Amino acid sequence: MADLRVTYDKTANAAYVYLTDPQIRTRSSRMYPCDPVEVGGMINLDFDEQGRLIGIEVLAADSKLPEYVLESSERLDAGGASTG
């Protein structure tokens, strides 16, 4: 399995899981929000123009993602050091 790039902003408590080559900037052409009631928060799936899943945005990330994922994520908030 390839390594995934995950960024995390603790201030916003939001994480993004990139499912594309980090060297290639892929634009999202459509976003599908998961039902916030069903998942207990907001999770958005981003798709490219060919309908391929390119990323997952997770709000309230500290309650949705395992702690080790957030600890090893690239930090985007001002108080966090980049660990990616």
C-alpha cells in the first residue's frame, strides 16, 4: 500500500486525506458530502473530472480519525510543527 499524505489543522480540527500523487496537483471537480447525522459530523469526498476519488476532508477530525493518524499528519496550524 502506498503511503498517504494526510494534513491536519488542529485549530480548525480538520484533516484531509490525499489519495493522489503529492507531486501532482489534482483539482476537485465535485464534492459529495456524507450525511452528517449518519456519521456524527461532516465528511466530504472529493472527486476529479473522471469520477475518481481524490481526497477525503474530515471535520471534527479528532473524533473521527485514529490518534496515530493525526499525530503523524503534516500539521497546518500555526502551533503545530510539520511532521509529514
